[in-house]
Amino acid sequence: MAQQSSREQLLTGAIECLQAKGYARTTARDIAAASGANLASIGYHFGSKEGLLNAAIIRMYEDWTRRIGEAAFATPEAPPLERITLSWVAMINAFDEQRPLLVAFVESISQAERSDELRAQMAKHLDESREAVGTMVASSLGPGAHDAGVDPKVVASFLIAVFDGLVIQWLLSPDDTPTGEELAQSLGGALGLALADAGP
């Protein structure tokens, strides 16, 4: 197995610390100890401890987004609503496993209010996530989406907002948070009624 670079060691150590201690309680020395890397290398590779922690959160979210995308397209012939259902089911079913990441994400949002650097990094990640989810939306809806005036990135923004809201709901009240199947059934039914009421 190839030896990790110092940068990758730091990311691995930061992810370990986020899962064990959370965003606000993790120190630079914690990360250096967990990674086996030199303390000074944090500034060299990431500029600051916050820069490293945010890069670690982004790495974890990239892995999770990839897994959700794979779940959504596991059945290539599935219609768009079924693909959304599959992605929501995969997402919500992973909440327990990903709880440290979810808590770290919420903590980092509050930290970003006091750090221009962190806010810029998180905004960049949001733009990249919107692009990635938008690509999945466009692929799921097919070429007819453009003719119908659908902007995949706008749809992606809505789906990301739903995701972030569900994270907060689940962290506060997991038993009352709807399942992926419940979301798809109720929202699909509501959309059908709204379209029927709109008429031709």
C-alpha cells in the first residue's frame, strides 16, 4: 500500500478528529497527533487549522455525495421520481453512520460567520456541489428538461436546501424526520395534485 503524502495524512487525521471531537473542539495539535504529521505542515498545506478542517469536511461530503449518486442511478431505467426516492433513502439511511459529519457541518456553518476564509471555502464547495447535483438532475430528467425550461442547477439548489433542512430536523428530532420513501410519496402526490389543479 502506497504511503500517504503529508497532505493526505493531515486530511485523514482531521477526519478522525472531526468524528471523535467535532469541529469546535478539535485543535491543531489534535490533528498533528492523529495524522503523525508535523504541526507546521498544517499551515503549509492548508493555511490554517480551519482550512484543513473544512477541506476534511468537503472530502467527507464528496464521498457521501458520490455514494448517494450511485444509489440514485443504481437502476438506470428508473424514472426521475424513483431516482430521487432512491437518493433520499440512501441519504437518510446514512444519517446515523454520518452523524459526526453532520454535526461538524452544522458547527462549521456557525464558525464561517466569523471567518471570511472558511466562508469562502464553504461557498466554493457549495458551488461545486450544486454543479455536481445539477449534472445528476440533468442526466435523470433527460434532454426534455431544457425544452421544458428546467434549469438543473436551480433544481439542485432546491434539493441541497432540502438536504440541509433534513439534516437539522434529524439532528434535533430524528424520530419525527420523514423517511426517503415518505418524502417521495407525499411530495410526488402533492405535485400531482398541484399539476392537476393547474389544468392544461
